[in-house]
Amino acid sequence: MLTRRDFIIRAAGATAAATAAAAYAGAGTAAAVPVSPVTAPGFRTFLDGALVEQSRVVEWERRRISVAAARLSKDYAGLLRGELDSLIGRYAVAVDDIPAARAALARVRALIGLDGLRELVAAEISASEVGTRTALAASGGRWAVSVAEIVSDHGSAEGFADWFTRAKEADDRTVWTDACPDHYIITTGPDGRQEVIEVTGGAVLASRFFVDYTDRARVTVPADPDYPITVAGTASLASGELIGSVCHQFRDEPGGGFRSQLKVAFPASVPSLYIAEHRWHLACEFSNWITAYLR
């Protein structure tokens, strides 16, 4: 029997799907279109120690916006094409429209709502949990770490860490979710843990886990003593199994501004593509969070 709640969720989903389809019709790969030099002013980004142009981070985000739009509109053929481009093809994309594309994606997420988003990715979460448990069993307690660094010419390490913590405690869902197209739900529960539903780098399927920033004892990423400010915690499945951890560290730079060293641990048996691709995920979300902090 179709309940009133289910009807509302499905109606919102159908409307949002139409909105997404209209917003992103014709979006995606466009090798013949020149890429706009959109950059975050005053940022330098390093992935696994190598400097990358900030414009490439924005291109990565624009590709992932198209992937997220396809998922939200239930365009699974488009979702597959988008994933293949994002992970393999990496054709040039136009990014001139990225402010409008970000806003459109945020509107669609809001229109679908939390219940609708959970329903949308429920099957993916079930499948990804099986994969996560398999990876844990094969890893034998070993971990692989994805690392990104961002240097900002403005702001301070303490200022950003305080802003980050306040946003979590205030459950500022817009700040958290809008930072990366692969974020679907990020919300702080009554126990202080963050529930995260996202597509981690290279994973293709959405996953659900809980980040506990008070659980420092089980963090599997060693802290760097050169970075005095640390935001760290564990990631666990709803059933409690530890599946990874985060260790984000910050320090002020001598000439002004601050440096962020961002680390996420995954079970060691996950494909190396996951580790490499999640660096871009980190670069995207923290570039947008630092930009929001500096406003």
C-alpha cells in the first residue's frame, strides 16, 4: 500500500529528477569546449606530494557534478558514462557554469529531501557494505592512506579548525553537503557522531558510515608532529565495525596563511584507484570548506 509519506517522497523525487535532467541536459564531457581557468585564489594543492593546478580540482568537481546529477535523476546510463569519464576518460570539461551547477545540485538534493536521498541510494549502500566487509577481512588490520595538502595564503590553522568544528557541532548540513558533489547526506546526530552518505573516491557506489571525532584512541593514521592542530576521528559502519579513520592536521605558514595535511585511511586491500581518486575528493571538499571559512 502506498502511504502518504511514500507518495510525498516519490513525488519529490520525480520532480527533482525532472529538475536535475533539465539543469544538466547536455552537461558532461566536452573535449572540444575550452576549459575556463576557474581557480580558488591563493590556494596551492598537493596530491600525494605533487603540486596540481587548482583548475584541475575544479574540473574534477564539475565532472562529479554531472555524475551526481545522473544519480539523482535516476539516469543510470548517464551515471555509468559519467563514472567512466571521471575515472578513465577525463576529457576536458567546461567549468564556466560551476557556480550555477553547484547551486542546481544543492536545490535538487533539498527537493528530494533526506528520506528521498536515503531511499535513492539504499541498494547501493547495501552492496557497498558487503564490499567494505570483504576488504576489511582481506586487509588483516592493515590500512592504506589517501593524502592531500592545501596551502591557503589567507586565514589561520586555528581559525579554520575552529570553524570546521563549529560547523559540525551546529549540524550545518548545507556547508557539509555542498562541499563535494559526491556528498549526499552529512548530518550530526544527538551523540555527536556524523552520519555520512557519500561516494568515496573511485568507489562508484554510495556508502554509509559514521565519523566519531571523539574516538582518538582508535585512529589508524599517525599524527605528524610538525602540525600542532589536529582534527581526527574514526569511521565505522552502523553496526560498529571500524572501517577507517581521518587525521586532518593544520599549521600556520611563516609568510601568512596556513597549510592543511588531509589524510583518510581505508582498508589496505581496496584498489589503488580508490586511494588515488580520494585525493581529488579531499582536495575538492576542503578547497570549498576553506573558501567558505575565508568568506
